[in-house]
Amino acid sequence: MSRARPSRVVVGLSGGVDSSVAALLLQRSGFDVHGLFMNNWEEDEDGYCTNARDFQDARAVCDRLDIPLHRVSFAQEYRERVFAYLLSEYEAGRTPNPDVLCNREIKFGVFADYARRLGARHIATGHYARISSDGRRLLRARDENKDQTYFLHGIDGKQLADVIFPLGELDKAEVRRIADEAAFANHAKPDSTGICFIGERPFREFLAGYLPGQPGPIVTENGDRIGEHHGLVYYTIGQRQGLGVGGLTGYDDSPWYVAGKDLATNELLVVQGNDHPRLLATGLLAVAPNWIAGEAPALPLRCQARLRHRQRLQDCRVAAGDEGLMVTFDTPQRAVAPGQFAVFYDGETCLGGAVIQEACQRDQNIAEKSSDSASAA
């Protein structure tokens, strides 16, 4: 009797240690492993893009494991599905998170489709996340410091049955130890940070090539003009660095923070103090929700949320409103940035998330917004 052929899994290899160890663990588990290296951005001439070096690292791992390595360009899809969205959001004065869209549109979209054409039964990545035994729920990683479910909340839950996250039960130190023992040359390679295609390039410099800044006044909440900004697109709520204000007559030496952007007047509002009331919100309005289970849970819902990667889970109440989801927090949240994502959790289960439309300073603002919408309907 002939033995059944092992299931083929295509692993997204980035050249980093996480995806490399994911491939190794899958091979040890008996899968027919293939690596797939994605080019999501055209090579530049400035030396910031590390694509060529990352590909060599991925190839070295595949040579070590004696597995095939495929290479494909999704640069056009990335520009159309991710980068165009990023630019439109910045132009609208918001702060997008392209990594969420990259996972949904590229890694678990066109990448998954391409992997199936390679004969894949499963796809895998080096993300720190877990999937429930029934294949229906996205779970937080065991290593809470590395958990990446925030970036994965936008994927279609139906895809989970064919996805494997080999690192979900491991911490980073264990992953590096495994890579070292396997004699991977990239075992000590630093983690990539920021938006992948920008590399170490200064973000303002990069964005200016697509959205030239329109300088304007930096103002206080009292209307005092205390400086000039380079363009509202280059700033986000809660930002401290790069404002170029300080040592002003009539003001103390407390640091300044971005508290608001007025596109109509091209003014950047700043306040002093990390805990200034204008930086705190007790709630928010979120739109375009994605529920991993495929349908919305019964609302209102008591759950937890995080508004940025690695933030500790925050207790909240999520209710349905005419304009979107009304989220009220037990504890005021700092620097709630429109365009970012509110991601919801029920314990270890990631329920999904939605795009932050605006922050609300007081609980009644949320109620007023909901009732105003009902009156206008």
C-alpha cells in the first residue's frame, strides 16, 4: 500500500527569523514545505529597501532545509489595494495602518491564491497568533509581548481553517534559540519595524514624494500661533517629536503634543502635557467593522479592546449606532487617532475590529451622536 503524500504548505518567507523558524517547524511536523518570497514594492535606488538582502536570507534558509523557494511580485496589487488607501487616508488627515490591509489584501489574499496554484493545502506565516482547534477563532499568541492579532483582525474568518501559525505557542527567545540551533545565519537578525517598504527611510521624506506638505500654523487651544508645521499629513494625534516648538514666552517647559488637525484652516492644534484632557477620550466612533466569525456578535457587548499594537487590553462596551459602532471605555484612552483600528477581544479570542472614525471626549458625546443620527434619519 502506498503511503499518503504529505500535505503541502506554502510559507510566506520574508528573510526574517520568525518565518524561517515557521518553515522549519512545519518541516519537522511532516509537511511538504515550500517557501514563497513576496516583492510588495519596487526596488528603489536609495538603498533603503532591503528586499534583495532579505531574499538572499530566505534563500539561505531554504537551502538549509532543502525546500523549494518561489519568488513573486505583488507590487501592483500592493499599490492598488494598500498604498492607494494609505495615501487617501493621509490626505484626509487620518493615520492609516497599512499592515492591517497588507495582511488582508496581500498575505491572506493574493498570496493565498498564488499558494493554491502551487498546490498548497495550507498557507503559513511567521505571525505570533493562534487558531482554535476547530479552526474558527483567531486567538492571541502565548507571548503577549509579540501577539500580532491586532494586525490580523481584518482577515476573513473562513480562511482560518487553511492557515497555520507555527509560532503561536512560542516566545521570541525560543524562536531565536531554535534558529541558532538550526544554524540559520539570520538567527540574530533584528526584527523589522515600521512600514515594510519604507525601510529606514525618514517617513516624512518618503511621504512628501507623494503628498507634498502644505505648511501652516501650529496653534494652542487658546488660538495662539506658536510655530509652523510642515503639512498636516505628516502628523498624528499624540505625536511629540518633530514639532519644533518649545522655550516659548508665557509657557512652561512641558513638552507639546499634537491634539488635533483642522483641514479647513490647515492648523495643527498642540497642547502641553502627556495627560492633557484634549488627548484623552472616554469613547470613540468606529466604522466598517470586520467580525472574524462572519457576523456581528449580539450588541451591546462587554469586551476588551486595544487601539494599537501591544497596548494592554482595555475594558469597554460596544454598542450599535446609526453611524457605526459606539465604543465606551471604562478608563479614558490617550491619543485616539482616526484612521487607526479598534480591535475587540473576548479573553483570548480576537473578535474583529473597525476603523476609528473619531474620538469622543465625554460619554454623552457618544449618546448625542447616536441620537442626532436617529433624528436626522
